[in-house]
Amino acid sequence: MNGLVAPVTAVMVGSTHTPVEVSFPVAATIKAAERCVDDVLARHFECIHSLVLDFSESTFIEIATLQYITALVASRQRQNFETRLRLPAGEKGFRARAMLRRWGYPAALKEATGLRFESFVVESDLGYFHGKGGDQNDTPYAGGQVTYYLNSGPISFTIEAHRFFECVTWHIKKYDDPKRLVIDAYDDWNVAPVMAVLNRQLRLENPTLSAKAGAGLPDIYVASRVFYEAMINAVRHPSATVIQTSSHLGSFKASDTSSDPDTRKVPSAKFFTMVFWDDGKSMVSTLSDALTNGQQIRRPYPREFDVNFALTRESAEGEKSDIVIVNSKATPVDPTDEGYMFLSTLFPGTTCNFEGQGHSVRKELLDADPRLGEPGMGLFVLISTAIDMFGGSVAFRTNRYFMNVTSASRKKSAKLHDAKYAVKIKRYPETTPPFLGNMVTVRLPLEER
């Protein structure tokens, strides 16, 4: 593996505590990974000082899982707890190890936590490192050229560009103005090869809607209304010091992992997935605290933007509520109702930055509809673009809560006919440690080709 740098002292390498192991399945999706961790933690009421994350059986690791692992490690570091990683094992795990390299995960983990990958991996797996003589074969994702013939002319890049856009980490303290960080991140990400792939692979679910929003190709909307808005949202979270993003475009099938029959469990993920993680204060508690302190959290906005959300809640005990229709015009008044506070972060006009200090949006959005560029519209713009324009979904993870937002019209339920968006909010039990910071996962379906 790459990313071998100086060790840190915050993690108790060589701890005398007996390690507790979490074993992950063949397909280590974010849902499966969190469930595995939660199940183990629920059986150990005491603090787990030494935790081993065992991916030895995994042949597929989702990028959202990697961001979750980064957050988990960073959180445990702050408690001076040790966390170690067991890599995907043997020949079956080669492609998964290659994925970690291709995403630049060793360096990304170090950038976010200061932990060098060689200290993170269990000693028995050091043999997989290039410098230790292991995994000398070329990565299956390297090499080979593909050419797309676009209206602007041909563009060529390696085949691996179909699938991986590396983990990138930004340190907020390096910028006098956080807005500058977002602009730099946008400029780094908004490059011709990436945009060309998106224009070929993504489809606009609602061409009429996109035409009203202003003439443009998929890459324009993804760049200015998804990536940019998600980054602006992240830098504004109080106490955030680091932001990390990753993305993956492609379809993983059994043939992409190994010939083992168990790989039939690996999903065919035909999405462009983007993940944004920051280590700042929870977006739920940020809004709740502002309301408790008597701050205004709702700016004036055109009421025509109000929409109905079909809300389903799941309690810490796993009990699901009936569907409740919630209109976005209802400004929250009870800061203790954290689930409703979470939902209201999506309402147009909701913001803790009432005066709009340092507010920033892309010119495309202002040209299409200046009202969408007002403070408090960011997450509303993000979900409406991902869901209405592209037919995708947006998921949020913070503190003890998870929220997933999709189109209500795609749900086959008469109860949702009055709603535009279907929302599930899950509260995790007390046995699950609070998630550090905030993670936003955007999934956009790909064209069938």
C-alpha cells in the first residue's frame, strides 16, 4: 500500500487491551458495514479500547464505507482508543486492495487523521505492501485507453477514470476564507475528463425541468448544484477542521471482484456516487442550538418552493412510525425534536447564517434563478437537483441520526401521492457511538450502455 509516513502518538499502537474484532461481509456496503460495527458495539457496554476492523472476507468496499471508517477512526482517536484494519485477504481480496490504492485511501486517511497506513494495518498484513514485497501485480484498474467522441471533439483517458475519482482532503485552517477552499475544490474537481465522463454516463431524469433551470449538460448541474453546495455546507459546520470527498462512477458486478460464488452477493451499483465528510459539529445540534439560543433560523423565501415530505421515522428500538406528510413551510419550534430538526435542514430558507455572511454560489445557479442563490437554499438546491433532475437520492449521517431522501413518486404507495420527497429518518441506539461530523452521500443513476 502507499501512504507510508511518520507515525502519530494519538493512537495506542501496541495496546495491552484485548482487541475486539468486527468482521465485514463480502460486499462491504455502508449499510452492511455500519450494521456490523453496531452489532459488535451493542454487545460490549464497556469502552472498546482496541478495535480491529476485519475486511479479510471482503471483495468489494463501498466508498461511503471508507468515509465512515475515516470518521470512526478519527472519533476513536479523540478518545485515545486504538483502531486497526485487516485488509481484504489473498487473491480474492486483491482487487479490493487495489481499489484502496486507486482511491488513494492510505494517503486520505493520513491527511484526515494523521495516522499512517502502515500503523493502521495489522502487522500480519504488512506483506501486502509494495515496499514489503507484496501485491507486485499491476492494479486491474490501471492501463488501457478509451476515447469518447463528443460534440467538442475526441477526448481520451485511462479506463480507470470510468470508476475512480480519488479521495481528496482539505484542511480548513489552511484558508483565511473557507469560501476560497470551496472554490479551489471546485476548480480541482471540475476538469475536462471528469466532466466528459459525466456528460456521457449521466442522464437528466427531467429534461423539461432542466430546460427551465437553464440550458446545460449534466456536468454543469452536478458541479454547481451538487458538488459546490455540498462543499459550502461542509465548511460552514462549526468546529470543522477537515473535509474529505470521494466518488465512484461505474458498475461493480461479480466479474469485477473474483470468481468465487460468494461474489454473487456483490451488488451491481450503477450509480455515480459522491461522498462528502467533515469533522464539524452535527448539523442537527447546530440548528437545535441556534433555535435554543433564540437565533433566527429561517430567512424569507418564495413560498412556491414549499414542498411536502413524506416522513417515516425509525426509533432506536427499530420501531417504524406511520408516514406523516410534512410541509416545508412549518418552521421548527422545538429544538428537542431532533428528528424534525434534521428534516428541516432541507427546507428552503433554513440557515444558521441568517445574515448570509460569506455566502457563495456558482454563477450558473444565479443565472438560472437568483432566488435559489439566497442563503438557506443550499441543501434544498442539492436534493432537488439530485432527485428531481437526475432521479437520484441523497443520504445524510450525523450524530445519532441517518436520513435518506428520495422521490416520493418512485414509491408505490398511495400514502405518498401528496408528497414530493420520501424521507426516512433513523435514530441509532445509545450503544452506537455518535457519528463524528457530517456525511452526505449523493447517488445519481447511470445511463444503461
